[in-house]
Amino acid sequence: SSLTRSTQQHDHELQEAIARLEQEHLWAAEELDGLYRKRTALEANRTEVLRHKLEDTVDQYEERIKKVEKQCDERMDQFERDQDDRVVEWRSAYNTLQDELKG
């Protein structure tokens, strides 16, 4: 029946969209992991600089660390907002499809 085919097509499209969303989630997680590694490296560099008491360099590293921490925090906040929005969007699409099927 055409309704079954249409439903299968919608289901297939929904599954593809969910797969894309999961892939985007993985990419974003990898990006966050990279930011955390940068942050850790900067922290290690700061420790080394402090050990040598190079005050001017310490200030520069402190600024770089603050900048990376801010970028990391902003990226995590945006990532969480994006994921929340997408979950709501896909849940709504799924519920609409379910309602149409119950029709």
C-alpha cells in the first residue's frame, strides 16, 4: 500500500537523520576533546614556566589559558544547546510521524 511505503520512507529518512545527528555528535565530541588537550598542554606549559619564574611569560600563558578555557566553555555551552535543540526537533518529528500512523 502507498501508506506503508510512505511510512517506510519517512521512517528511513528519520533513521538517516538520526545517523547524521549521531555523526555530528561524534565530531563535536572529538573537537571538544581536542580543546581539552590544548588546555592540558597549556596548563603543563604554565607549570614549566612557573618553575623557571619567568613572570612575563607566565602572564602570556595565563592569558592564553584563559582564552582557551573561555573558548572551551563557549563551545561546550553551544554544543549542549545545539544537542538539546536537535533532540527536541527529532522527538517532535518522530511524534508527528507516530500521530500520522495512528491517524
